[in-house]
Amino acid sequence: MPTVLTPRLSLRALTPADEAAFFELASQSQVAKFMRFSACKSREEAGALLEDYLRPGSLAFAVEERETGLFVGVFAFKREEDGREYGLSTFTEPACWNRGYACEALSHMIPYAQKELRAAFLTAYVVEGNIGSRRVLEKNGFQVDKILHFDDLDGGLYVYRLHLN
């Protein structure tokens, strides 16, 4: 998996060696609040979650600041059953929110998905209250495909989709 460089970020293959940094990030309640996982309470829990991101069919990247080498997030593609659609998952260090990192990373990963993965569609699931992630997707051309409602979720789960071909 090639490293993807943006003006401020380096997206390289996420590896088991990233477990400590991954735990530091995934153990924060602010980060887990909008994710499909709860804040990790132990290194073992984080290791299991990291393994999930490294399973076959997924391509996971460690997001680092180019200038400092600081691990600031995770960006992942997960291949859907048809093989031409990929789901997105991304989360970043709260201290880095509102710096444009997510938008910058996504804008460089869309061409990667087209060229390297030959993806036809990208899909992202975002809870209604995660306005920042919704804006990042919309700035990068994603549109709301549908809104799902669940009894245990305030608001809805927005399903965003981007057609690549």
C-alpha cells in the first residue's frame, strides 16, 4: 500500500506497531462519541479494534503530521460485498479538529480509491450530530443517500455516498 502525501499529512499503512498511538486515540470519549466503538479502556481492547481495522478487505492508514510525525488519526476503506463500493471510517485527535485535516485527507484519498482500488462508490455513515464530519463529506462531493432511524440513536444516521465513475 503506497503512502499518500498531502501538503500537511502523510497517510501510511496502519500496522500492529501503531497499537500504542491507536490506543491513545481510541481511548478518548470525544473520539468514540461519533464512532461505532466505545472508548477503549485497555490496550487489549484497542488491539482488538486495531485488528478489526487490519482485516482482509480493509485498507487502513495511519494519519501523521508531515512536519512533526505526530500520529493524529486513522483513515480506512472497507470493501463492501460487491467489491466496487467501499465504506469510509476516519477519526482524528480532538486537538486536531477544525484544522482541515479530515478534509485534506479525504480530498487526497478519493483519487486513491478511484485509481488504486478501482472503486465505483464511496459510502460513509455519520450520526446527525456530527456536523464536522458531515461538512467534510459535503465539501468533497458526497451527498446524502438516505437517513436511517434507530430507537437508540438521537436524530438519524446519515448515509452519504459519492459516485466515482
